[in-house]
Amino acid sequence: MKIKIESEKIIKAIRKLEGVEMVLENPADAKEALQLILRKTELFKQSETGRLKDVIVTSFQEYKTSAVDYKMVFLLEFLFEPDVLPEMKVSFIKDLQEFFNKL
């Protein structure tokens, strides 16, 4: 299952949780930040229940109005254990999206 998250939302979450202004230049930076977020919130406990194996992070630029006006967006692909029910996957991802939307 995949979702996309704007870099600004990840940066805002790290600022709120750690008090640090993080710079996300690439998918490795975003993955590190996401690992911090999962560890610092209750979401990590839920991922243990859902047996989240890994998160693959890729990036792309989303152009709103012109080639100059763009946002860095990260595509997060969640890899779960094979026997995890789809409902558990959706529940974890929904909770993560709600966390970012509350910021």
C-alpha cells in the first residue's frame, strides 16, 4: 500500500516531536524522519501489531502552477508481513495520515 506525503508535513512533524528543523533533500532523509515519527508516536506500537516490515520511500516533485512553483512529495510504500489483513494495513495508514493532517 502506498501514500504520498508532502515534505513540509514531515518537517512539521519532526519540529513538533523533536524541536528540530530538519531538511529533507532525498528519500533517505525522509525515511529517517519517518522512522523517528513512528518511534515517537503511538503509531509505532500499532505498526508492531500490524507487523510492518519496512517502508520504501521515493520522491518526486509536484508542480502546482508552473515549473518554478513545486513541492517535494514523498511516496511511502508500506511493506507488511504476508499474513496481515488488509483492514489492519488500512487502519495503520489511516492513523498515519490523520497524524499528519492534525499538524
